[in-house]
Amino acid sequence: MNINPGKDIIRILIVEDEMIIAQDIARISENCGFEILDIVRSGEKSIPKAEELKPDVVLMDIMLGGEMSGLTAAEKIYYSFDIPIIFITAYADDKTISKSKIAEPFGYIIKPFEERELKAVIELAIYKHGMQQTLKKSEKKYKRIFDNIQDVYCEMELDGKITEISPSIEMMSDHKRKDLLGKTIQDFFAKQQQATYFLQMNKEKGSIRDQEIELNNNNGEVVYCSVISQVLIDANDNSKKIVTSLHDITEHKLLEKRLLRAERLAGVGQLAAGIAHEIRNPLGNINSSIQYCLKKYELPDQIVQYLEIILRNSQNANKIIKELLDFATPRELDLRMGSISAVLRRAIELVEARIKQNGVKIDLMIDEKLPQINLDSKWFEQTFLNFILNANDAMPHGGVLTIKVTKRNNKIVITFADDGCGISADEIEKIFDPFYTTKDEGTGLGLSFVYQVITAHDGDVDVESEVGVGTKITVKLPIITETKG
């Protein structure tokens, strides 16, 4: 008879070295409605037979004759083929039962046994194995989701100690998952006040939605994230934990920052261009008139001296106007495949003598395995000159300018770090604005030009500074290996 209506008959492999007992087990099993696939008399033969027949369950005598015991054979069958094992034994002492646990048996039958005992143990073993298979599939499914989600899933205790975090943290940042487990979010958040607020709000309100935070990226940079969290009770020990989802919004924040800056630059540029055109004509008339007077008339020396001063200043003003018009005019890039490190080295050579006289040393570190990228070498040479000369001016009594060029996440990253006078937080927000300068001389267009060049290459530039400590400029350029048409 079939004890599982609508299902296949349970198929059994018997491993028993005493044939009379084996035949009795087979008879009882068949009476219960099970199918006997075969009877094997040794542990050595049971393994290939299990692989060949693939039974639903194996009835295994613990004490087999021969070199391989039933315990060893059962362990190999279960771990190799995932077939549930039921031990048949005349020994029910603690020592035997303890040894048998290595093979993770699904049940025991003590000799002699009755038909209903055998039926109950086998059916229970099949049910338990089926539930185990379902659980394994579920675990694999959720592990696959856990390992591949792009957002970062994180669990932590109420004090911020991280107990679990998804592998996606290694795609979002330079952190290693294993290094973060056991640490607190105070080590992970870039700003301590954000970490304190995050824990406080979770304790008081039980959840947080769409809080923006900055994570320490483990490389001196930050990752901007949007956070959703919920305080839950762990079903295992009834302890409270904070379950958190981190969504990377770094690109969005950088794009938002770039758009705001671009709008500001465009507005100022258009205004400057309009003013420049209005001033250029009368300034040209002034220049022409002065030059005519100096050539045409014999004038007293003092008047000549004053006219020459006016001429020099009007020429300087004309130079500024030209820079304004250049700034307001969209730059045409001559994009070619080239080495960014070679361009940087050329820029350094042009000013090396000058900055040495100022007591400034350049510490250059370049990853020699950098790929070539699509760039306008002339404009980038001017950009690097601007950064180097600004750093030189920030260190009037000498210092060190550290320049690093590396490849990170499909981008080339160039950093310029000086130990000069530094820039205040208020000034950092304005340094790329046209006409903004902290120098006694200068038009304030240098860094505006630099920003235009970098963004025209689809790059990003970021400035970090502390007054009295120094300034660090980070340029990120995409690795694009094809020239644009």
C-alpha cells in the first residue's frame, strides 16, 4: 500500500551485515508500503550504491562488520548525497548515541522493533528532511538576495555595535565587511553628531526615515547615504536591534552640487561678458588716444609718466576683460587619448624652479599602471599649473605639496595636498566663483577656469581645508577610452 497518497512510494536502501536481520527489516518495510531498492552488507559498498540508487532514506546498522563502520559510511552518504540516515542498532547506550551524532542521523530504531515503530521513524525522517530541504532553499534564496542587494543592509545593537552587514558595503565603499563586524557606527559615520542623532532617534522613536548621513569611506573620502531604520525585537533572545538600510546618494549629491555651481557660474559669466563688452570699446578708445598723444606731442615728463601709468592700467584692464570673455565662452576641447601623469609631470617641470626658490618640495606619487584617458592635454596642463601655484602661494615660508595619482573604482583620482595656511569653511564654498580671490593680486578667475575644464571632462573636483593645517584638492576623472565624435 502507498502510505503517501498522491506522492511517490518511499524508497529505502538497507545496510546490514546480518542477512537474516536485513531480510526481516525488508519484510517489515514492505508491509508498511515502502519500496526496498537493495540490501548492502558493508559500509564500503553502501556509498557507491547510495550514489547509484539515490534512495529516499538509508537504514544503516551502526555496528557493521568490515573496515568501515556504519557511522563512517552514514556520515559519507549524508554529506556527499544529502540522503537522510536512520540508524538501526541493538545498542542504545549513551556512548553509542553520542558517537552517532557525527553523522546527523534523522532517527534511531532499536532492535528488535515493531512495524509501527519503523513506519513512524521513517515517515518522520522523510518529513524532517523535506523541511530541512525547504529551509536550505530559503536560506540560499535569502543569502543570494543578501549578497547581491545594491543597498546596504545592516543590523546593530542599540549602542551602535554592528552585528551584521551585507557584502554590498564593499561595492559602496572601500571597507571590508569582516572589518566592520563588531565595530560601532561611531567608527563608520564620518560625523559623530550624525551617529549620536541616529542612535538617539531610534531609541526614542523606534525608527528613522530618509535621514541623510555621511559615511567614512575608509580612504579619506565620504559616501553620502539616505538611511531608513527600524527597531525590531530578535525572536531568538527577545533583545532589541536596529535594522538599517543604507542607500548611496553620493552621485546625486555631487550632481546637485555641480548643477548649483554651474548655474551660479553661468549667471556670473553672462553678467561679466555683458559688462566686458560695454567696457571694452571705451577702454580701447582710451588706449588709442593715449598712444596717439605720446607719439604726436612733445609733452612734459610728468604728464608722460602719468599717461604711461594710465596706459599700463588700461592694458591690465583689457587683459582682465579678455579673461572674462574667455571665461564666458564655452571651451572647445581637443580630446585625445593621453597620459594624465605625463601632463602632470610637464606642469611640474614648468614651475619646479620657481617653487623651489620658495622652499616648497613636491612629493609626487603616481600609480604607474594608470590607463590612458580621453583628455585635452593643454587645458589640463593649465589646470595643474593653477593648483600647484596656488599651493605654492599658500606656503610662503616653504612646505610640502603632496601629489598623488591613483585609479579607484573606474576613475583616475588626482589629489593635491599642501600644509599651507588653509581656507575657511566660508571661503571653500566660494573659491570656484568668478572674481573670488583671497590674494592681493589676481582676477579670481583661475579656479573658475579650472572648474570649467574638469567638468567639461565629466570630472569632479572637491576641496577640503582647515585653517592653519592645509588644503587638499581631489580631482576625479572618468576612465573613458574612446574619443568623443
